[in-house]
Amino acid sequence: MDSFFNEPAWIALRLSLKVACWATLLALVAGTGFGYLLARKRFFGRELLDAMLTLPMVMPPTVLGYYLLVLIGREGVVGAWLQHHFGINLIFTWQAAVIAAAVVAFPLVLKGARAAFETVDMQLEQAAMVLGVSPFGVFLRVTLPLAWRGVLGGTLLAFARSMGEFGATLMVAGSIPGKTQTLSIAVYEAVQAGQDDTANLLVIITSVVCVTVLVAANKLTPNRNPQR
């Protein structure tokens, strides 16, 4: 039994779940914050900011991976600072895979959160503030409980996207078996090596996980035309 779960496919699955969970958590925090900002605040350049934040959704993964290399690579702005002050090297680590997956998944949370927050009646928030609730309290006690289905739906989509991330992850994390080789990268390596049985198993595992998450996300999506 131990040898079965130590097969490369299951090792890649565990690593993918680990990366996806951390990436989704980062995307959830950032996406919820920016989603609320874009839904509730009016300021110059708001739609431009929205477009810039949504860019990872349409940008080629290799281009995104290049930008991440420029940012967190050994000679990058953030990477050089981390290396110099803390001795931390992110490139070719599972943490780099988390960053790449989080950046790619972030727009899905952002779009879901913004749409959900825009459906919340602002008069309810104003009534809570009149009763003396702080702005942060209003968010936690009024806005978020009313918008949680949309936020969670976007989060589940982000998790599925993180599970399938390939291009940017390969560029910043590489393909080190047991360390940075996620399911999608393992499929690519298996196909290149002519290991059809391994590739088929990896594809089935990935498909089952992603379909399960998508079904759950659809269940959480608000039904605008409920049947009576």
C-alpha cells in the first residue's frame, strides 16, 4: 500500500494539492480585497486597474512566467532582495509554483468577488453603519455573508485553475520530481517520455479532481432564475 501511494502519480497529486491550496488561499485574500475595492469604490482609473488585475487570465502563461522570473528571479527586484537579506531563493522551489498558480488564479476570485459584492444592497451596509458598526465590521457581518456564495464559487474555480497551471509554473519552478513537478507538468513529462500508462493515470486523476471542483462551483453559483 505504501509503495502504491509513493508512485510518481500520487506524489505529483499531493504536490499539486499542496500548491493549489496555498495558491488559492493567496488568491482568495487578494481577490476578495480587490474585488470589494472595485465593487464599492469609485476612483479615476478603476476600470484600468480592473483590466490590469485581470490580465493574467488572458496573458500567455510563458509571458507571465517571464515576468515572474524578472520579479522573483535571483537577479529580480524581489528575488535579489530576498536573497541578499534572508538568503531565500524562490526559483525552482514549490513556493515559486505557488506564486505562479496564485497569480494565474487570482482573476477568477477577483471577478467572482466583485460580481458578488455588487449584488449586495448598499442600503443594508449603510443601515449597519448608522447603528454604529465599524466599516470592517460591516464587511464581516453584512457584506461578506451576503456575497459568500459568489466569493466561494470564484475560489473553487481558482483552485481548479491552480491545479491545472503549467506554463508559468514550469518557467519559475521547473520540473523536479517530488519537489516541483505538479500533475500538469508530470503529464507533459510522461508524454514526452512515451509513458502512456502514467500519462493516462495522471490525466484521469486531474480530470476527476477538476470536474468535482467545477460541479461544486456551479452548485454555489447564485441561480438568477429559480424555478418556482
